[in-house]
Amino acid sequence: MRNARDAYCHVDFLIAVVIIGIMLASMLPAFTTNVTEARESALRANLSSLRGAIEDYRLRSDVFPTSLADLQSAVGTIPRNPYTNASGIRFVLDPAEVVADESARVSVQNGQKAGWFYHPRSGRIWANCEGTASGGQWLISL
């Protein structure tokens, strides 16, 4: 009689584990969506902050920042790109030739990875990351 009771307890335990697994699996997409939306929101906020600081610098100096030192004086602490976790800035001469790629994330001053691309002649700054935003727009074009 004891073996039948033990077997029954094991079956109950397995059913409970399966039910918990199904509940967790149903919650996972919602959690993943929230993380993605949070990263996109942080990226947009960081870009807005960077662009505002660059524009303030231009209004004070009549030119866009042309060096990393100028850019850091305009921005202060450069925020991290939430997709790459990198805060380095890669200066680019021709924005049309820039695409988000792994090699660009490594080739930055001071050994930092590039979280951002910056074009000093236009003052344009954008994120170094691949993929699309929730509206279907490419993240690199935000």
C-alpha cells in the first residue's frame, strides 16, 4: 500500500511542475516584450538627451562639437546604448556609409566599444545597433 501512495505523490508533484511550467511559459512573451520596449524607450531618451546637448553646444559656439573632448564637454557623461551596453562614440565622415556592425563597435578611441555614431559636420548622432523598433523603423535610423 505504501508504494501506491508514494507513486500517487510523485504523479501529483509532476502535474504541479507541469502546470507551473505552462504558467511560466505563458508569461515569458509578456516579459520579453516589456524588456524590448524598455530598451527602445531608453534608447530614444538617450538620443534625445545627446541631441539636445549637441544642439546647446552649437547654439553657444556656432559650431557642432568637432572632437571627443568637445563632445564630452557638451554632453557630460555619455550614456550607454541600451542595446550594446557601450558608451563610446565613433566619429564618422560619411553617414551614408555607416551601418551597424560588430567591427564598428570595437574601433573607437580609448578601447571603448562604439555605442553611438557621430557626424561632426552635421551634428547628427545615432545609435550603433541593429534591428527594428516597435513601429517597424530601423533602430539605427532613430
